[in-house]
Amino acid sequence: MPSRTDLISTDVELAAERIRRGGLVAIPTETVYGLAGDAENADAVARIFEVKGRPTDHPLIVHVADADQLHGWVARVTDEITALAEACWPGPLTILAERGPRVLDAVTGGRPAVAVRVPSHPMTNELLTRVGGGLAAPSANRFGRVSPTRAEHVLADLPGLQPGRDLILDGGACPVGVESTIVDLTVDPPQVLRSGAIDAADIERLLDTPVSGAAGPSRASGMLASHYAPTATVILAQDAGAAEIAAGDLRHGGRRVEVLDRTGDLVVAARELYNDLRAADREGLDALVVVLPPAAGIGHALRDRLMKAAAQPGPDHPSRGG
């Protein structure tokens, strides 16, 4: 009888076999681990939602091996798509475009647009090439919780994965550490729906047009007000001094609290963000006081994730009155 530790493997062909048979594979990407299934297999797509505990109206991202594989997934490959694909793929950018005939309603939550991207992790790119189609994949964690950046995170988060049927493809720690930037090209001007390693200024330069921030209802992954949250309360501070004051107040009340300040190197801060949030729970903290990084470059993505992690105040948040 296979054990849960048998889920973790570095065998790309075994992962491809599990996908072909309708199983799920947790895939390493440069951003975070995703929970992937054949995007054209309705049963596999349904299991992604089931295993994650994800609402079925929350859309998934279709991953393909290269931009030449977009045909059928998007209605047409526009000049805007081509410009972004040539500059950013493979890499941490997701494009929202009018959906093509290969896209299942379940993948988009019934919406007319589909999110597509080409990841740069070599193991997942090889998997996509071997499978020869698209993989629908959200992050490989329980819905709303902290995203996984290591194979062991996936193993701990998803008890619904079945040895012998599913697999966790171990590609090591994710080098970027926060989810891909999402750009909506179905609106004018284009909108950045989720910040990532590629920031809005990069998108404006590549498209040679202004872009706006997210507006309107959620229509892509990561647009909910509360997300990426550990069990410990996340409290945000504008600087190190304010963080120490907030932490001191909570400690005075008998709470277990630590301060997280990674504002010195934002690339490292992004790579370690979710591991830091998970560590707060492993250490049994009541609260983690985090110094907000500057709003520049990948700092935009960090601020977005931290604000969403802090959006549902726990019992130790100041807004709950102690």
C-alpha cells in the first residue's frame, strides 16, 4: 500500500502518465507550486476544486508549453498577447484573454475570458511538452490559505491527493515565491489584476500604453479581498518602530508575537514570504507583525499579498480590541 510520502517524485514521465490518466500533479513553477490537471478533462478539473476546497466559480489558469500552443485556448492571438509573450514568456506573467473553443466552462467559472501562461520552471515545461496540451492549475494549497513554495508544503496542505493516482513533482524551492502578475487584455485600457514580479510599469512599457489597476468584480485568481492567510493573525506596520510597538503591546497581553522585517532585499522577501507565514504557524505564534515593504518593483506584489493575509483580523488584531 503506497504511503503519502510516495506522492513526492522527481520523475517527469511519471507525472505525465498521472495527468494522462486523469490524476492531479502538483507542479513546481518559478512562482509557487500549482495543482494541475488536464484542462480538457472535466473530471480532473472538478477534482482540482474538490481537493483544494475552492469555490467552483473561481477561475483557474491554463498553463501551456510555449506561446505557439495558445491556439484553441484563446480566441485569437492579438498583437498585445504577442508583445507580452515575446518579452515575458516563459516567466511569471498570466494573460487574461477571450477564451477559445478548447476551454471548459469549469476552467473559467463560466466567464468569457481565460487566463493563460507559460511557466519557466524546466520540470514543468518538460511536463507540458510531454503531455502536449494545457494544464489547468491554481496554487497547490487549501483555498484562501498560504501558497506553497516547496513540495513539502503541498504534502502538508492537501490530504485529498491520493498515492498511486496523483503526484507532487518536486522541483525544489520556487525562486520567485509570489504568484504571477495577471494582466487583463479584454478591457481597454488593460488592467493589472494581480501584482507579481513583472510590475505595471513593465507592462506599460511593453504595450506602449497606460494600464490601470484592478477594478470591478473578481474575475481572476488572487482578486479576493482576503487570501494567502496563515492561522496566526497578520498585523501590518509602516516601519520597524511601529512594528516593535505593536508587538510589544501584544506581548504585554501575554501573546506570542514576532516581528518580520525583510524590507532590505525585496527579492529575498518575495522568495521567503510564504515560508515566513507558514513558520509563524509552525512556531505557534498568535500574531506576526510585518513591516510593509516599499511600493516599488516586486514590493507592490508583497504589499498586495500581505494586505490580503491581514484582511480577516484574528483575535490578536488591534481592530478586535485586544
